[in-house]
Amino acid sequence: MIITRFAPSPTGNFHIGSLRTAIYNYLYAKKKHGKFILRIEDTDKERSKKEYEDEIIKVFNLFGLQYDDLNYQSANKDEHIRYLERLITMGLVYKSDEGPYKFLVKRELDHFEYSDVILGNIKIPNENIENFSVARSDKTPTFILSNIIDDHTQNITNVIRGNDHSINTIKQIMLSQALSFKPITYAHIPLIHDISGKKLSKRDNITNVLTYLEKGYQKEALFNFIIKLGNSFNEIEYLNNSESINNFEIEKTVLSPAKFNLDKLKFYNNYYLQKISYDSFINCINEKIKKKLEPFNLKEIYADILKRSNNYEDINLEIENLIKNYHDNNTTLNENELMILKNIYECVKGVLTFDEFIKSLEEKELSFKKTGKIFRNIIVNFHSKLPIDSIIKFFGIQKVIDMISHTINNE
Ligand code: GLU
């Protein structure tokens, strides 16, 4: 049976690149009807924090990444020490003069190699790999050792992780062979770069998964965007959880670093935002604006707003533009427009419903086609580009008639 794992160190906020690694391991296990393990590598006591552990679990729950087992590396300590002692007894690990315990690298061959599912054949000259630390001077194991021991004891068959671990893999394969462990299949995924081609850094980019969610990026959009960074998923644009399982082929992951293109994320988010309910839409609006919306029919217009929005900021801006002129009227009309507006007023002044409103205008040849610009001027002063009929529904017929009469009387 295929068993994969995601093995984060809880030393920082959940990184967007880690999310892709987690999802790929999840998808691979699901596709192969295998198991997916979440192992929190919390052995670095100084840098590990409970709040980061909680964040990992929170992100997993939000994205529906169900795991078959959750374990904490610190609980496996005795096992790590047992194997360390075995390596020392076998004469393969020695205490170095500098202090740490090091693995004695074999020097018979002039290079080391292994086959990677994505990178292909990896070949490293022997002289490039020095004897490496497997434990500190107090015998606490390093990442290289504890990680491969846990992979072995948890029967991991496939490791999918970032490219930055490819040299660690060579070392871990040496340890694994020395201890006669069953071989693991490795797939190293190219790192994510920013649009200018540099490694996605915390300083210049947002790398925190939860920050995107707070800004109004839907989890479905983030999921869809992140899985397609570096893998086309059979050229399918929109994929949900089960479609992505069916269309995942790890070996088709491209070798070049994936580019993080925010516009592409916005594109996906626009698609998924249009699916949210009215209640969820309300939650996207900030409290200050929400208070100003009470007299209006927001439900009439929310789909139009979502069509034009890529995140919460866009939604709030769109609403602000809609109500700006209502509170601070700056409309000016020329003579001709004023005359038309007077005709409009005569025609709609007693009307009660939107349908009647339209009908009366059309009868007098004052349909939106001809008068839309005047309506847009007096209601929103061109701040909003939403369809005029939606704008009128939002304010309601009575308020629009009041605005018309107010404009006529003030000009
Ligand atoms: N704890 C390691 C990390 O977060 C695990 C790497 C791995 O083997 O997946 O980089």
C-alpha cells in the first residue's frame, strides 16, 4: 500500500509552498487508495511553537486534507536514539572532533545517484558529500536522521517534498541502506518563485496561507491555484478536491520553478467568489460600510459585485463607489439632460415597482438605452460601473424618484 506523509516543522506560519507539498502528498495517497500521514516534526524545541502546530491543523481542516494518522516527532525520540546507537555500534557513525556525531560516507564510488520521479537521475560527485552530522554532541538526532527513521517506522513508501531537500535525500538514502530499510520513492517538487524569478521570500511576498484567506481568497481558489503551480492537471482549469485526485500525475510536474502569479490567483478567485452565498457575501464587507448599507437592497446587486471582484478589497471598493454619491451628492447636469430628467420625473413619479418603472420609461421612449447615462450621473455620479438596472434595484424605486426630484429642484 502507498503511504505518503507531510512532515512540517512548526517553526513558522504555514507557507504557501508547504500547502502545495501537503496537497500533493494528499492527492497522491488518495489517488493510489493509500494512506496519508501528518507528522509534525517538533524536535527543534527552541523554534517549534504550539501556535504553529495549531495553524497546521487549522489549515488542514480548512482545505479538507484528511489524514489517516497524526503524530508528533518528539514522541518518537527513543526510536531515534536506538537507531543512532545501532549506527555507532556498526562503526558507521563516530563522534567528531568538533562534537557532533557524524556518518562516515563510503568513498568506494566516485559518485552517488538515485532516481527521482520528477528530477530524473540525480548524480552527485562523491567529494561533494562530506561526512554529515546525524546527532549533536549530546546525542540529540538531527533532522536528517530522525526524519528517515520516522519514514521507515511509519512505512512511508513515497516522499514528495521541496527541491531544497534533494541533497538531504542522498544522505538519507545512505542511512537507509546502512540500516537495511526498505527503499522509498522520492519526488522533489521545484520551488515556487515570485513573478520576477526569485525564490518566494517572506520579506517581499505574502507567503502565509491564512493571510490569503483573510484577504478574501476563497480556499477553493487557493487550492486550485496552488496545485496548478507546476502541474497542468491534464489542462483542466477548474478542479475541486475529487477532480484533482483523479487528474493528479506527479511525474508530470514540471522541472522549472513554478511562478507565483497573483493575477492568476485573482482569476481563480473571481470564479469561486461568484459561487458564494449571499450570507457569505455579507461577511466579506467591513463593519463600517455594512452599517451604511441598511437602507438599501444589497441582495439585488451582490452577484453583479462579485462578478467584478477578485477579493474583499474589490468588494468593499465596489460598494463604496456605489454609495459615495448618495451621501455626498456632486451631480451636475446640462440643460438638455435636465429637461430629459424632468420628463423622466413626470413619467415615473407615481410608480411603485421596478417593472412599472421600466414600462413607463419605455412607453415614453425614455428607456435606459437613452437615459442610462443620466440615471448613472444622478444616482452614483459615475463612480460605479455596475449595470444601471441593478443600481436602481439596489437603491429602490422610491429613493431613485426622490433623487430625481431633488436634482430637478436643486438645479
Ligand atoms: N520537517 C522538514 C521540513 O519542514 C520535513 C521535510 C520533509 O522530509 O518533508 O522541511
